[in-house]
Amino acid sequence: MSDQKCIVCGGARIFSFSTPVGPRAYCGACFHGWRLDQPVYAYSNTAMCSLGTSRRRLETQIGFFAPFAPDRASILEIGCATGELAAATRDRLDIGRYEAIELSPAGALARTRVDRLYTAPLRDLLARGENLGPYDLILMSHVLEHITDPAAELRAMAGVLRPSGHLFLEVPNLSGHRRLPIDDNRSHLHFFSPTSLSRMLADVGLETIATVTDVRLDARYADSLQVIARPFDVPTWPAHFLSDHPDVSNETNIVVWGAGSLADEILANFFDASKIGWFIDANPAKQAGLCLGKRVLPPESLGDAPQTILINSIDFADTIAENICRVSPGVKHRLIRIGDLLGD
């Protein structure tokens, strides 16, 4: 064990050993790995090839981040190589502006595929007053592991990201291949675990909201880690947005069948109680009481007049629908399931 501390989480349980490429350390708390003697790699003198740029591979990447790209998205890709991902993204998504950074001579081809190409690191661009962003989406694929200070790079990215924006990252997962215990790529300075990457993102104010492993770059890096992160903020929501759903927005005096936990968990937070006439629940312990200030009645109280009924259950929605038909045969009630309002 080493007496140094983890560069990600500050943990002191550090294990170190040497390989043919040099000494490295691993943290026993967040499982991050890094090179103790970090060599300098001259990217400006080496044309970086676009690895893993088959159409299927690119579609896999785009499919992961596409749900987080708004219409007319402004995108920054860091480390775009020859711009294969940029070209494929522009073919598939509605892009307003696509900018990119590439330090190597490969940028000469990428320049024809993006709106603007920068040839200096993001932090250098910001330090000299370059006006970048804000961006809806920042993309970085198999780049972060090459950077000496990845936390500083993530902090710079967070600084040019819209508050509503998202960051897509792809890095080797640990060794990058499940059959290989380590990654000894000379240009890789950091070896991320899902834990250490999420921790590093959190430390710069970015919340990881989606993660996937076993993403194939090529035969060597058959296990890559992809994440989507966004600036963290305390949750807010439009009041009563579920009762603004088209299925119920024009309804009043809705009968809610089910005065159980979803009433507190969902309806109390997201539904306008003034639209509710009363509750029905088969549990005698709830009957004759109140739920969200409305009466709770037994199923037999439904009567013969057609009603709009919100089935306030996920697991037992089908059973409740059957019960409604049984206690009110032949009556054409309008049934709406809470799952429909949730988009399930």
C-alpha cells in the first residue's frame, strides 16, 4: 500500500505496482487508477485516427445521447479526431451548431464536418478569453483518460454547459476489456471505474443520470463505460402538471379509485385536488375517512351514472378495472390509469 491519497475521492487506501510502462496506483475506495509517472504525449504531432467509427458503433453512441439533445442543439465535441461522430450526429439529429476541439492534425478533415474547429485545449481557450458556449450537449469519447487533470477538464466543461445541458462521456471501463486485468496504453493516464467517474463528476457539480458498460469501441476496448451527466439542481416542477395531461385537463369531479400510497406519492405532489370529486377504496379502514381532503367511499357508492374514474394504482390497475365493471355493470365509465398520465 502507498501513503498517498486518491486524486478522485481523497481515500488513503492506495495500492501501487509497476508495469512495463511505469508505476501506477489504485484506490481501494472508489477504484480509480492512475499513472504515478504521467508521460507527456505529443498529440499535436500525431494524427489521431477515428477509432470505432463503423456506422453501427456511431449509431450506438448517438442513440445513447440523442434523448438529451434538444431541437437545434448547440454541441461541442472535445477530441473529435477526423469528425466521424460529428458527421453522423448531424445526419441524425436536429443540430443548430456543432463545434469541436481537436489538437492533432486529424482536425484538418474534421474542419470540413463542423461549424468551427478549435485546436487548443478547452481550458486554454477559456483562459485566453475565447467566447465558447453555452452548449446544450458536450461530447467526449475516449479522451478523458488521456488528460493529466481530468477534474479540471470536467470543471471547464461544466462552465460552458447550459444549466439544462448534458454531458456525454465515454472512457474505457477499468482495463477496457473484461479478460484483461489492466490497461497499459501509454497515452492513458487515468483508469476510470463507474464509481470514480461518477464521483469525479459529482465533485464538479455534475449529476450522473445514465450509465452503461460493455460498450464496444474495438476488439481491444470491448468494455467501455458511457455516462450522461447534467448540472445538479434541486428538483422543481410545474404545479399540478399531471392534471394538465390532455386526458384529464378538461375534467372536473373526477372519481379516484384508490386512496393508497400513490395518493401521497403522486397525486398530492402533481395533481390538482380541486379536480377530484371523491375517492373510492375497497379497504374498509379507509372508508368514511378523508384523502387529500376528499371523502373516501366504498365501491358500491359508484352508482349508475357514468363517471370519469382515475385508477390510482400501477400494480392492480387491471383488477380495479374489472371491479369497476362488476360493481357498475353496463355503465360506460371513462377509465384513465395513473400510468397513462405518467406516460408508461
